[in-house]
Amino acid sequence: MNIIINACLGILYQAKGNQVLLASRPEGKVLAGHWEFPGGKLELGEDTFTALTRELNEELGIIVHAENMCLIGNVEHQYSHGLACLDLIVIKQWDGDIQALEGQQFCWCKLDDNIRPEPLLPTTIQIFELIKNEKL
């Protein structure tokens, strides 16, 4: 039986510098130490925007409002632990300062540069390919 993991990712974008935020997966989680876009699984009854608002507040201490979110697509990837179905949401505005509330690391990466932290999750690589030439 294949487990389906419905999740949402926040592509936090800073136009100045053409940068997006990546975070490392904290110790104790599957694929700990790998770099990804922040976000997480949808809980029962949540829509994508509600889940992402909750996840970004829990992980990074920021507040994001639905009107500042733009769904740009989705990606799927088969991991050994299940099929990840990820909604991709661009966010250009949020309230609060980004903090590492789960002990993770984070960094800003230029979209027009190939210098990125390693190792990246396969889905993170896919997303960079999708967005690197987009006008976010």
C-alpha cells in the first residue's frame, strides 16, 4: 500500500536579491538534514492555505495571510516512505521575523544562482527547476 502525503510548501520570495528561503529538516524527521522549502502536511479538514499558515507559524514564527499567497502549481515525488503530493505557494509578504523554531537552519538562495546548500530533497531540486525562470 502506498501512503499519500498531502503537503504544502511556502516559497518565501524576496524580490530584492531574487531570493527564496530554504530550511533544513530538523533531527528526528524523515530525511533530517536535507534542505527544503518550509511547509508541511495538511491536517484533517485543512485546506492548503490554512495548513501553510499554521506550518509557517510553527516552524518560522511568521504570520502569513491568505491574500498574500499564490498557488503556482504542484509536484509529486515517490519517496520510500510514500508519495509526496506538494502544493507550491509563493509568498512575498509576511508579518514577523523568521526564526528557527524547530532547531532547523535556514538560508536565502538566489534563483539565478546554482549555489545552494546540500543535500537538497529531490522535490526541492524539481521546484528550483520549475521556478528559476519564472517571474515570481
